[in-house]
Amino acid sequence: MTSLLRAVATAAAALALSGARAQEVDATVGASSALLVRGVALGNAKPVLQAGVSVDSVDGWLAGIGVATLRPSTDQGWTTQLYARAGWAFRLDDDWSAQLAATHYAYPFDDYLRSFDRDEFASTLAWRDRVVGSVTALRQTTASPNGHRSGWAADLVLRQPLGRLAGASFALTAGIGHQDQQRRAAFSYDYGHLGLSGRIGSRVQYELSRVATDHRAREWFGAAADSRWVGSLTVGF
């Protein structure tokens, strides 16, 4: 475990213990049809299992730790993605909120996926949970052949509630994004999604989206960047 991952995980655990009464502590387990990072599938693009615990607040500290299981390829066994997140959320007024957060992702048990170990430093601005924009600084743990580690990404997500039916809520979601790795790898690409998301009761969340990337991503990542349907189901406790 890297020093940053250990530090953020320690902060998450401390906040979960000290802030449980003042902030919302959530534990989740779930499954997804694939694990994607900005439109690109990790592993063999097969279903993954996920679990996490987070301490969230609309105005205050936030933190989380989590794990996902995936298979790097069809002829390999399961491996693990770990992440730890810490940051600060603040409400600007009744409609607007913002967040600053640092997240570390690690793949300690697979030599190939270890090249995806990275730190992300994100600033996010949201309007009524309807419009969410973010800019993220990226730093790969492994340097490229030219010695660079850094990049950036920008995302815009729109959410339009559609109403409720038989205890389930529905919302149309759409998003576009851009990842720039010009310094590190001399390429960049665009990605996006369109789908449906919502809740079933108070504990179950679902999402079904069509995810796509541009031709530059497909040329660089191959089949991992192909357009695909991605579904997920998460249960909270």
C-alpha cells in the first residue's frame, strides 16, 4: 500500500469513527457489468463486485475507502482495485455546492494493472444535483518513457428526474468528458454516456448507460474503448 493510500485510508477510518454522529456514514455493496475509467474498460470488461464505506457531508469533511474485484483477462484469476478518498464539501447557497477531493487508486496484486495506479485531485461544482461539472488533475504512479506522470480531465454530467413509479425513482443522465494525456503520452480523447439511473426504495441504486469514446481512444486502447452498455446495482446500509 502506498503512503498516500495509507494516509487517506487512515483519514477515512478516523472520520468514520469521529464524525459518525455529525455526518452520514454509508456502507455499500454492489455489482457492475464492467469497471470503466473515463469510458475505458479495465480488465476483461466483465462483471465486477464492489464494496465501500464513506463518510459524506454537504458541508464538511468527506472520506471513503473501497474495493472492486476484476479479472485482468479471460485466462487470469481475479485481482483487486483499492481506492481511498478524502476531501472537503461546502454549500455555497441553497442551489449550489462544491467539493475538493483527493483519491488514490491502486492495483497492488497485478503487474499490468499496476501501471494504472494513480492519484486524482478533483474540484467539483454542482447545481441542485442536476448539473455537475468537475476538473481533475491526474498523476500516474508510473512515469511514461518520456518521464512525465501528469494529465487532466474535465467532466460535465446532467441529470433530469423523470418521476417515480411503484416505489422506484427514475432519472435521465447524460455526460461528456475529455481526458488529456499530451504531456505523458502525447494523446487525448473524448468520452460520454447516456442512460437511466435512480433508486428502488431507500437502499438500492441502479444505473444503465450507453458509454462511448472517440476514435482516438479506440486507436490507443483497442477493444477496451469500444462502445458498450454498462449496468450497475448497489445496495446501501
